[in-house]
Amino acid sequence: MFSADTLSEGGKYDIDIYQGADIVLEFVFKDGAGNPIDLSGYAVTAEVRGDDRGDNQLLLEFDVAVDTDAALVTLSAPADKTAAMSRGGRWDLKLSSGDVRRPLSGYVSLHRMVTV
């Protein structure tokens, strides 16, 4: 589980995806005093797209669950979605509620499956 101190942009978190395996990522958002940030009213999305600036191809869209009381965002993707990935790229987490924030982003390394 990763803990972010605020909803401010600029948090970097690189992830590894193992092709053909389930992935679950959990992020907790807290304020400067360590209290959970209220995520009520936020629409949360997360995607993996190509890693070149001009490459906007969608490689993976995460399923998202939000526990507003715990300020917990869970991103997941089942094995069939990761099996369809052909390469890594970049990802980000977007929260929208009138304003748009991207508190986390990073690179995605895809570890290709060998055993089928």
C-alpha cells in the first residue's frame, strides 16, 4: 500500500505489471497531519498509455474502487486485461470533482509472460 500526503500533482510511483497476472494497487491519501483526505464526490480513473509523448494509445484501463472513509483508492486489472498488453508505458491517477487533479503518475514496466 502506498500513502500519498496530499492530492497535489507530482507524486511519482512507477509500477510493474506481470503480463497475464492479476494486479491490485492500493493508495491512501492523507493530509499534512496524517488524517485521511475526504474523497467523497471525486470521480477516480487510472489508465496506462504509450510512453512516448506523441503516443496516446490506451494500453490498460484500471478498475477503480474508492473507500471514502479510509481515503483508499484501489486500482485493479484481471489477468485477461494484463495478458492483452503488448508493452509498458506511462500511467496516471486522475481525480475529478469540479477541478481535476493528477496526484500520482509514473512509468509502467511490463514483464512479458513466458509460460502460457
